[in-house]
Amino acid sequence: VQVYPPLPLPLSKSWCPCPGVQVLFMTVTPGFGGQAFQADVLPRVSALRAACPSLNIQVDGGVDARTAVLAVRAGANVLVAGGFLFKHAQVR
């Protein structure tokens, strides 16, 4: 299940997806690389984590060393950091 930044998310314990499903929060507008991380998505990550403690919650877009910490603190446990890793000097 993918959640586009401006769309609402139904938050209740009865809404939690089936086991094995993960929810992907886009923290940028999909389709354009190099965008800034949209931290306003993080409260929704936290709310979903509270409602569904065992769910895999993925964050994709603008993830780097600083924003990864914010995403994990909010409740994400799967991070997509492609641009950051490919541009990092230690990754060769």
C-alpha cells in the first residue's frame, strides 16, 4: 500500500493491512528526483505505527543521514535511500 503525501490515511486498529503487507509513505512528490524530504508526513507514520505496531512501514524520498533518523523515530522500519547512497563518497 503506497500513501501519496497529500492523501488522507484511515487510522484505526481495524484498518491495519493484512500480515505481510507493508505501507509505503512517500516523503516527496513521486516522479522527480532530488526533492526535499517532507517531514509533515512523519506524524502520519507515527499514528500508523501506534495503530499497527507490527506493520512494516517504509519511507521513500529525500532520505539521508539526517532524515533517516527522523523517519525511524517516527516509526518507519524500512527506508529507501537510493540517491543518498549513490551520491555518498564512501559508496563506490
